[in-house]
Amino acid sequence: MIKNYVLDTNVLIHDPDAFLAFEDNNVIIPLTVIEEIDKLKGRDGEVGRNAREVARKLDKLRQNGRLCDGIKLENGGTIKIEVIEDHKQMPYFLSDRVADDWILLYTMQIAKKSTLKTVLVSKDINMRIKADAIGIVAQDYLTDRTEENKILAGYRKVDFDPPSNGNPQSVGLNDLFENEFVIFKNSKIYRMKNKKLIPIQVGFDTEIWGIHPLNEEQLMALDLLLDDDVAFVTLLGPAGTGKTLLALAVGLYSTEDLKKYKKMIVTRPVVPVGKDIGFLPGGAEEKMRPWIQPIYDNLEFLFDNVGKSLSKLEHPKFLEIEVLSYTRGRSIPHQFIIVDEAQNLTPHEVKTIVTRVGTGTKIVLTGDISQIDSPYLDASSNGLSYSSMKFSKYAIAGHVKLTHGVRSELATLASEIL
């Protein structure tokens, strides 16, 4: 059945192509949303860029007709910009000074005059709660969500021994993804590669910049990080599981020791993503220092392990602290890229970053989906979860979910009980 979907501003900022995601239904954008887009178009960072992109896309659609009358979309649906002519209809419990309340009013009016089911789509939890309180059907933007209970672990445990011929089908493992791991009954770990199960190439005695894998999950993560055929790695897990430390260790090893890459780029989202850092003193690296300090802590630990001093390297040629906002438009070949705290990125932002990757580059995304700082993302809709699921069937990518804390006994206990 055809429905009316009314889009909140944050949906279009989250995904500028959102109006194409509703199949043959009616997509309605209140005029208030267009006003909000106009206010945001001058912002720095991803928010401003997405606002400008939305405006360009809507302007292009005007070639096909008047937006106030509705325009047919290629997917069979329609898009319309709704305008309320009688501005005296604002209920007493809403404020004409609040943009969200105007969007709620628009939705109420559309629902009253249409025989079709009308749904408000918003990334704002409070907006959805307010809508529900006044009888409006509301939902999150579902297109790029991943069901949390379906987020892959990247491995599975079985109670039988590995096949002697490497054929997964001979032991009933018919649904393995490329680069998915299997922990067999004899504790041996194999990885699906080129449709064959092969033993992993690392062990607990493997040492990278003074550190050793401490559990099976770290073994599997290390196996992916060291494999040149796997250009995209996602490591998901709570704080203290070693995902960032492992990525940095392999980055240093591959860049400094093996010279496989020209340099290692390390970055984190500035939270909230897109926040202007121009008013902070110093250059980009100094401005990023408050957000990037945990990276330096890990780097200093690794340097100490091998008897080197990071503090004496004022401008190491092999290491670059990059601002995510500056990656758009770049092509980054032959480099090892680590994006920490990637759970604070939207799927669109992850796409922006990964599409910058050039020939011979490896990119690693790490993060904890239980610690999301962005107000419009959650464990199911963030870019880390989304990209790990989308890439799960491709041989160029690998994923491991780490669960065992190794930072300290206290840190592990705190993450479980607090």
C-alpha cells in the first residue's frame, strides 16, 4: 500500500539521497525543512556539504516539474515540497518558534487531508517521541540500518575438526563468507580464502612491535591486518579489547619495517563530526590533539616496547595525523589508514572516506558501537556497523568482533558491570 513519508531535516543531512529510498511511495518535504537546509548549507564539514548536496539535487528535480505539485521519481515514487497556506493552525501545545514543531504541524495536516497512511521519518529520537505523543506515526530512517543482533562476529566456533581437503562444504560449512574465520574443535583457526579453508598465518608467538596476540580474537584480527589481499578491515569491540593497538602495531610494522606503504595516516572523527576546529590554536595536528591523544598513548606504548622514543620524532615522515574533513576529493595511494572511533561516522561519511582509497592502500576502521557520541546514530545505523555488513561478502574485506578485554582486570570488569 502506498504511504506518505514526511522527511525530517536530519534524514536528508544524514543521507542526501534519502528521498530515493522509499520505493513507490510519496516522499513529502515540509517547507520548514528546506529553510533548515538553507541555514545549514554554510556550515563547515559534512553537515554543510550534505545540505548543499540536498539543495542541488532538489533544484535538479525542478527540471521535471513543480515541486509543490509533486514530481515523479525514477523509482516510481513521488516527491513533493509541502507548503501550509494557513499559518494559524498551530496547536497550543506546539510553538511557532520551533522548527521541529512546524514539521510536526505539517505532518498532522498531511495526515488529516490524505487517505493514505502518513509516517514521519526522523533520526531524532525526541522528535519521534513528540510525534508519538500527539498521535503521529513516526519511525527512524531504516534504509542504512543494520539489525544489531545480525552484526557479524567475523568468526564461528564448531565442535568438529577441520577438513583435510580445505573444502568447507565437506564439513557442512556452506554459508561461510570470504575471510570469515572458523575455530575448530582442536582450537585450530582457519580462514575462508578463495573458497578454501586455510590455517591462519599467525600464532600466539607472533610479535609485532613488541606485542603478542593474547586471545583467539586478536589472532584473527592480526591475521587480517597482515594480509595484503585484504584492503578493508573493520574491528569492532568495546574499549580495552586491543583493536586500536593491534592496528597501530601492524601499521608501524608494515610502514616502517617492511616499507609496504609510504606512510601511516591515523585519524578520529571530531565529535560531533564536522565540528569546526578553525578557532583552536595551532595547525591541524595540534587542533586534533585533544581527540587524537588516545592514539598517541598507544603509539608511545608501542615505541617504548621497541626501545624507541616517539617524543623525539617531532615530524615523523611515516606518520600523519589527518582531519577527516580533509579527505574529500583526495586520492590516497600506498598508505596504511586507521580510522579510530569509526562508530561516530554515518554510512555516508564512511563511503566518503573509503572512496578516497587509492591503489595499494589498506584502510582499517575500529570502534565500539556501545559508545556512540553522535545524537543521530545508534548501534544499528552507524557507519562502522553498516560498512562491515555491506562488505562481508567480498574477498577484499575482513571483519572481526572482539569481546575480550585485555587492558587490565579492572578495565574489563568495569566494562561488564558499570
